[in-house]
Amino acid sequence: MRTTLLLVLAACARTPAVPATPEPLDHGAASGVASPELAALLEEHWEATLRSSPVWASSLGDTRFDDALPRVGPAAREEWRASVVAWRERAAALDDLAEADALTRDLLLADLDADLAAEACRFDEWSFSARSNPLGDVNYMVGVRPVVTPADGEALLARLRGTPGNIDATIADLRQGLAAGLVTNRSTAERVVAMLDRELATPLEELSMLAPATAEHDWPEPTLAVYRSALREVVSEQVVPALRRYRDVVAEEIVPAARGEGAEGMSALPLGEACYAGLIAQHTTLPLTADEVHATGLAEIAKIHDEFRALGSAVFGTDDLQEIFARLRTDPTLYFESEEEVEAAAEDALARAAEVMPQWFGTLPEAPCEVERIPDYEAPYTTIAYYRPGAADGSRPGAYFVNTYAPETRPRHEAEVLAFHESIPGHHLQIAIAQELDAVPAFRRHGGKTAFVEGWALYTERLADEMGLYSGDVDRFGVLSFDAWRAGRLVVDSGVHSKGWSRGQAESWLLENTPLAPNNIENEVDRYIAWPGQALGYKIGQIEVWSLRREAEAALGEGFDVAAFHDVVLDAGPVTLPVLRARVRGWIDASR
């Protein structure tokens, strides 16, 4: 549910203190809207979204629902569906709108249609992964809002006390799916069991969800003692047993029935074809078929291979693709030696990018971005990095989470491009600017259209070279490696979910066609299998942004202003690619 409203990319962990008892945010659900009917619809839709996603509301800085959890189960899904259908009917009936309002209505319709299309997948009944499971939900919930006052502590306790019920409802959903022939693949299920086993074997006091019990609080000592005792009790006697129940169900009921080698993709499920078609449309915002996606990936990878050969000749003295890949994978000088080095490289890249941003962008966000380490419980099972947005009220900065686990497997030549993608000028710049658009309705500021959000971040990986941010040619191998990775996603994701590729086939293809490290490939393929279609947005979006830039450069010649181009791309928040195309072409016409 609400997939288009929940940013992929999630929320921060370490957070600065905020003032005690902050006021609920005025999210501006209808900011910039002239039509009273559209404004009323947006207010209703946004309020319902926050109430049904209370942890996300907390991440935005709205404290009204800090003691609540999202409702789980068939009844909640059916109620949400009825609301979406009603909102869609009202939105579609609105006409004679001003241009800005018509754009907002069309983007709302796109979000609502994506919600309805995703129902074909029935994800709640079978889908989970190392990045999407009750353990991750609990740890995210604990870290999403700082515990500053005793009232904050009570709100967190209320959420934790409600967690076992939600976990049991999730278990019921999985059993319902299993009875209907819907089940995840075995490898993903086994990885989640391993993740849970590792965390459940951790001493209680070292669990991430107990961090507020050891934090310093300026409270009266009796109050603090009672709170710490209550937190330990609810975690040890309610949350941990519920997680163990979930673990046992996955291990004893899901794993034995799970889809095996060659049946990992959506094509192995009875609803797979319809689901995957809807996901392609949702994540690319374009009417593409799986075959078209696959062909685009193969064409892009061929072009990137030519760039590898040219750079390999200049740096390594060879244009043999496999020799270049082997050197990038095996040369120990190209890998980090410590977790501290991984983190320091990320911080250095972010700092250097910040210095030159005003030369390339007219609009810059006020919100800062910080580097964080991916938590220990998650690091062995997840991707190399991700970005989590800051709170809209400014109480928490944006954060670039980097995976420092097993540093000897983390390539130095990928560190800079990774940082630029996840922080600035990539995700943080785009998402923070969107959050700060006062004259844009809230669902647009905080929404996430994969092709726009990820396409922008991938565009900036090569833009960073224009900005003079890479230290040398070896670091440019990272740019090509990451571009091949994203082109490879088009091939592998469509291969697995439409063409019946096995996990092994997907991993072998990436090993042959990209220089990605094997551990990264393993985690990435697991991600594509567990999150169908999402990986398609990156390259499709990047191709569109670069195409529009070249079109603008050709049309405007010496009058082309790269900062103005970037502003017109970013200043409406995340939009569909057809809307982006129309906006840029309108700007070109106005700039002639």
C-alpha cells in the first residue's frame, strides 16, 4: 500500500536532539493549490496517508501519531483500497483547472493508479526481504524519532507494545498467501532467517531497539529508572518473542514451501505477469514492456563496455574487458582496509562536493546531510549504501548510510561515485529541495517516483565528473562500474521476472558484464528478486534526464545555462518522466 508515497530509500538513524514537545507540522497538504475542490481532496488524502502510516508521519516530524502503528491485515487493506478508489473518482472528475492545479491532479492520479495497480501483486501475503521485514521495521521505528521527553518515551513504549500484534498479523498474512500458492523464493527467506538468528542471538543490552534505554536523558531519576525498566521489559518479554515467532514461521513454514532455483522471479507466481507489468509502469512511469526494458539494458551495457576498454587501455594498458574486471576485483590496493577508511572516504567526498555546488545549481537545500554507518544487524545482508531523508521539520538531517562491513570487499574506486549518488549532488540534493518546496502540495514534496528520484541520482554520477569531483582515472572506473551495474539491472530484473532467469544465471551475467564485487552482486540479485521492478527506474530515468539535457543544449546553444536546467528539473519535486519532459521542453521554448 501507498508504495508511491513511501520513499525508497527510508529514514535516518542517529539524530540530533529536538526541542521538547515540538508542535505538529503544518505539512501544507494543499500548498499552492487554487481550486477549493482539489485542495479539500488533497487535505483529506494527506491526513489519511499520515494516519495510516504513522511511523512515516513521525519521520516527517509530525508527532501526533508517535504512539501509533500502521494497521496490518486484510481489513486495513480493503479500507485503504476503498479510500483510494473514492479519491481517484473525485480527482478524475475535476476539470477546468489552472495549469498548476491540473499538474497536481494528474500527479495525484498517477499515485492513486500506482496504488491500485500494485494490488495485483498481493505483496503483503508473501513478500519480505533483508530490507523489508519486522526486525527492520522495529529498529527503524525506534530510531525514527529521538526520545527527548518522558512523553516521547511513553509514545515509543506504546508502539513497542503494539508491535507483537502487528507481527502476528503479518504472520497471518504470510499463511494466507501460502494457502493461496503465493510464497517468496527460498534464498531470500533463508537470508532473512539468518538475519533474525544473528540478531536474536545478540545479548539483550546490545540490541539496537534498546538504544534509548542506555541514552542519556535529563529526566528525574525515578522517571528515568521506570522508563528504562519498562523499555527492557517490553523488548525482552514482548517484542523479542514476537520476532522469534516470525522467525520460526519463516524457517519452518515458508522456507520448505519457497520457490527454488529457476523459480525466483514473478513469472513463477500465478499473478506474476500482471504484477510485473504494473511494476514496470509504476517504477519507470512509462508504458514499457519487459522486452523493451531488457533490450535497452543490453544496448546500454554494450556502450559502457566500450568506455571500459578505452579507460582500461589508458590506465591498465589493456582493453580486454575481463582483464579489466579482474584487476578491479582482485587488486588489493583498490580495496579498503578498515571500516574507518570507508566512512572517511564517504565524508571526504561529501565535503568536496559541497564546496562546488553553487556553481552548478541555482537552488540549494537548507537541510544538511551526514554520513552514517549501516547498522550492524543489517550490514551483512544489505546493499552497499542508501540515503534516508531528513525530517521535514528540520529535527533530523538527511543521512548517507554507507556499508562498512567487511571493508576489504569495498572498492576504493567506487567510494566517490557512491557518495555523490547518495548524498550531493544526488539523493540528498534532490530530496531535500523537494521537501523545502513551500508552494507544492505535501504528497508531491514527500513522494517518490523511482525513475525521477533514482534517475536523477544516477545522472549526477557522470555530472560529478564535469564538476571536477573525481580524484583520478581510477575513480572514473567507479563511474563506469556503477553505470554498468544500473544498465545490468534492466537486463537482470527483466530476465528474472519476465524471462525465467534463475538467481545463478543473474549472478553469472553480472559477474561477466560488470566489475562489481561478488558480495555486492549476491546482495543486489537478492534485492531485485525481492523488490521487482524497482531497479528499472535508475537507468530509465538517467537516460531521460541526459536526453533532455542534450536536447536543451542543442536548442539553446551558448544560451544554455546548466544551473537553470538543473533547477527546472528539480523545482517541481519528483514527477513522472512525461511530466519532466513537458516541463523541460516548456523551459526550452521560454528560454529561446
